[in-house]
Amino acid sequence: MAFGWIDGQAESRRRAGLVRTLRPRAAGTPLLDLASNDYLGLTRHPEVVEGAARAARTWGGGSTGSRLVTGTTELHAELERELAGFCGFEAALVFSSGYAANLAAVTALAPHGSLVVSDAGNHASLIDGCRLARGTTQVAAHADPDAVRKALSGHDGPAVAVSDTVFSVDGDAAPLAGLAGACREHGAGLVLDDAHGLGVLGDGGRGAPHAAGLAGADDVVVTVTLSKSLGSQGGAVLGPSRVIDHLVNAARTFIFDTGLAPAAAGAALAALRLLRREPGRAARARAVARELHTRLTAAGLEAVRPDAAVVSVRAPSPEQAVRWAADCRAAGLSVGCFRPPSVPDGIPRLRLTARADLSGAEIERAVRVIGETRP
Ligand code: PMP
């Protein structure tokens, strides 16, 4: 039978407690949400929703084509200008997802004969970018500028180091200054995925590279997603105009993909303007994360100290992590559950996201439920 081999894989997955299933969310579910990536609580903000609606009314339900044909509207150009300006880069290019933006940045900047040095804890989209790139990839130890330096030192030719700024599993931050230093010693470029930094870190949420003094550098390229702090959908690459022009001409996930839907662009632009007007939202998301961590630790749970808005809590086994998350849900709390293969070290976790709009009472309730349902 053509797909018979799938059954064997499904059985191994079941035995390891690693089966994944979809759970459609009902509108207006009364669960307390510590699972989404809506860090600033903007997805349902009236201005963001209106930004999406206005864009759809003006431009239609879709962008109608690839960016180089009909899929670039004035709205896309406006979003790119404002995003680049906000984060402190010369130019930006919007993609239909952060995943596509990462594939674009890595593949287009790693030609034949080049070296890509990739952090061992990088997101799957950066890993896939490395797999698709024509250059050779070397995986460097997690958050270790010396490992990057060592990998770069033996190479002659174009090179880039790629890293998340905030790692999605444990919420720890990359040593950006050290990475930039290692790259500069060897004339290599640095590609940073700021998916979890934009809107949370840096002055008013301008992101981790901005906080590290790397914004606008001619050897730094940043990727972001519009689907977390900006409450929308889509992704972008930010960097020197020279690099952005190169992506327009060379990045396959830009050239052969339909442009971002206008509603998503409109929502992201509205969220960006809101964030500029209300910069305190970023600091509030960080404060909520710190409070969550303090309370979880006080309750005797093994939580990783958060550098941004992701708070990770270790679970004893994949099965217990799944049951723990299910018990939380039954008690009215939605939390994320990370298991292999989504965790590079194989350790299962509950993954909580701090939202800027969580109240003190909600934080207290979340920690109580997690404590009471622990395996
Ligand atoms: N990079 C990181 C670090 C992420 O966590 C994610 C989303 N899970 C992405 C990239 C992909 O972004 P998107 O969901 O917009 O495709």
C-alpha cells in the first residue's frame, strides 16, 4: 500500500507519547490564554481589527499575485517603510510568513562555497533555511560566540552566522554583542531572527538587535514575524538596502510566493503604529514574564528565568507534559506544551507566554492552576 509505512511511524509516535492533534478553538473561549504568541495583546485590539478590515475593503481578500507581479500594494510598501524605520534599519521586505522570511534570508545569503554557522537551538525555519542553502552548514554550540568564532576561522569565502535573538523553547536570549564581535573578526554577516524580540525587547519594543546597538549595521540582517507582538500574520527581513535588493532578486520564497494578504499587512501596520504610540506595552510584557517566573519558582516549579516574554517550565516526561497541559485546560488555563522534536535537548516543557495585558489576578490564577495540576 502506497502510504502503509506511515502506520509504523504513527505507532512509534504513539508509544513515545508524541502524537499531535489539532484542537479547533471556539470563538470567545473563556480560557485564560498563556499559550498564544499575542505578547502585547493586540490581535483583538479594535485598531488592529479595523486595520485589517480597512485593508480588505480597499485591496480585497488577497494580494492577487506574487510580489514582483501584482502582489505589492502601496500598503505593503508603507508597512515596509515603517517597520524598517521603527527597528532602525535602512530597508525591509515583507513576506507571507516569518518562516518564509527566514528561508529567504538564509538561502539568499549562503551561496555555493559559503559557510553558515547555525546555533544549535535555532528555530526550525532557520534550520530549514540552512538545509535549503547552497552553502555548507556548521552547527555551533548554543549561545556560544567562541564556537561561532572557531567555526568561522577555518573558512575562506562568504560566511554568515544565524541565530534566534530569543530562543523559542526556553525564552533565553542570544549573546548578540559576542556574536557580532565574532562575525566582525572574520568579515562574516550576522542573520538574527527577532521573532520573539520585536515588540518585547529594546526601546519601546524595537527589538533585541536595536537593544544591542546592532540596528542599521551594514553587516547585520534581522528577520521578524508579524504574527506575535504585532498580532497579525506574515514576516519581514530588515537590513541594508543592498541586502534587501538582493532578496528581491534572489530569494525564492519572495519571488515565487503570493504577497502577504492585505488584511494581514493592514493589521500589522495598525499594531506597529499602536506600539509606537504606547511603548510601555513592551516593558509590561517583560514585567509579566518576570512575575510569572518569580511566582512559579516560589511555588517550587522548575521555570527558566525569562529574557523576554517566553517562560518555560520543565515537565518530567512527554506524556506527563501533555496531561499537565490538558489538566490546565480543564481548569480554564491554556498553556503550550513542547515535546520532541520541537525541543532540541529532548526535555518536554510547558511553555507559557507572558502577555502585556495579563492582570495580577490572572497571573496569580495561572500559577495556582499550574501548581495544582503539576504531575
Ligand atoms: N522564528 C521563530 C523563532 C519562531 O518562533 C517562529 C514562529 N513560531 C517563526 C520564526 C516563524 O514565524 P511565522 O509563524 O510567522 O511563520
